Amino acid sequence: MVEARGRAAPGVVRRGCGCGNGVPAAVLAGPAGEAGSAVTGVEDGWMWMAALADGRRYLQLTIDVASASLPPKRALGDYCSARFRAVEAATPFLRDAEPVGEPYARTSTAVLNEVVAGDDWIRVGDAAMAVDPLSGNGIFQALSSALQAPAVVATLRHDPHRAALARQFHSRRIEHLFHRFARIGRDFYAQELRWPQAPFWAARRGWPDAQPLHATVMPETVRVARGPVVCEGRIVEADVVVTPDQPLGVWQVDGLAVAPILAALRAEEGSALDKVRGEAVLCARFGLELARAAGLLAWMRAQNWLI
């Protein structure tokens, strides 16, 4: 069973949770026109607005559930109208438009599920972990977890002796992406400089931690380890190159397994291998054409695997 019902999926046991986001939103209808969208910050949150060419308009406000006070549901319409009409950026989305239905409130808090895979089920997308929407990584996360799901499912069904490895692969990747996207979101929030001490912005510019989005990589911090990878539609174990910035490991680049290549280059002259000698090793040991060898060597140097 693949659980893909998003944030509404039942049985969520939260392992990690970001700052609580409340999202009152409204749907409007107006004359047809040019499609467009906009995002703007306000002291207690941020607004997202979108217009479709057929005249439909969507407006939502993200605020902090701990410090904000939303009105009762019956007063939500007046609340949303007043908030959006007070912001100049929302004017084009409100012009000549009337509400459709009742405004509603949802949550967009970043959430990481405690368990995302079992022997005969997995969670994907927002059912596994949901990110803060400001940084715009939600669709990427959903697609990423969905794309790895078939290999995990196939391994669980057909290779039960590797079930634990498949669950580990899925769980580690979900957790890794959760923290990476959380730091991307943190850096987005830090760009708002008008209200740094306001409760909404102060909480989000410091969550989840102070670690940089990309960790520093030096040749001495790069190592080879065993890890789960996707191979021919199954999860198997292979040698991968692990770095502070890629803790899950890199298995292949341009269709080439990089762990044995890195080991061969290091065996020659350590990390300070000159370009000509490095290309010669790749051509002789791995049968690569010169252009492909040069490209791979340049990529490894750009990642600080080699000096």
C-alpha cells in the first residue's frame, strides 16, 4: 500500500515538526485576464496570491498559530478581506472579484513522519514529510519520493531479504530531504529584513538549526562507505562516496560508479593528483575516452574530492 493522501493521511506520528503555520485562504472569481502570481511579506507572516486566465483568484495568508489569533469561522471572510485589502500587492488580485464559497483555514507546518515504510507499505509526498511552502520545494519533494517509491516497493515485494535495506533507503532519504528543505526555508525567511524581531519571522529564521545549507567538503572529509542505491529497479547495497554535503552517498556520475574511481585516483598520488595523470588513470584503468575522463575529473575537483 502506498500512502499518498498528503497532510490529511491518517496515522501520522510526528518525529520532527517546524514552526506552526496557520493558513486562512479565500477563493474569488472575476473577469478573465492575464494569469499571474505574487508573494509578499507582512509583519506577522506572508501572503501568496494567484490569478488564472479564466478569472479565478486564490489568496492565502500564512501566519504563526502560536502568536496569531484567528477569528471564529463565521468571521473568517471579513478577516481575510480586511487583511488582503490592506496590502497593495493584493490589489490586482482583488479587483472586480467576488468571493466564491466560504474562506477556510489549513495548516502548512513542516512535518516529518516518524515511520515512512513498513514491510508492505510506504508513505510518499506530504504523507511522509511536508515542508514549509515559502521555499517552493513541496512539489520537488513529492515527485522525488514518488520516483524512488517503485524501487522500494519492488524490493519489498520481490526481495524480502533486502526489505530492511529498502526501508532504510526510503527513510534516510526522506529525513535528509526534510532537514535540507528546512534549511532552505530558513534561508528564505532570513531574507526578510523589515521585521526580524517579529515573532513570526524571528522563529522561522532560526529553525531548524544554524547549520549551513551546504557543508564544507575537503578531500580529507571524503570517504567510501557501503550504502543503499537504486539499481535496475531494486534497492541494493553498493560502495558510495560519502561527504559532509552528501551524507547519503554518491553512487554514480554520468553512469559511472565513482567509489572505485576515487579509490584508484587516490592510490596513484593521493588527493593532489595532477590533471594529466588523473585523466591517464581514468582512461587506462576504466577505459574512458579522454573527454569523458576530463569531465569526470573536473566534476570531482569541483566537489572538492580532489585538490
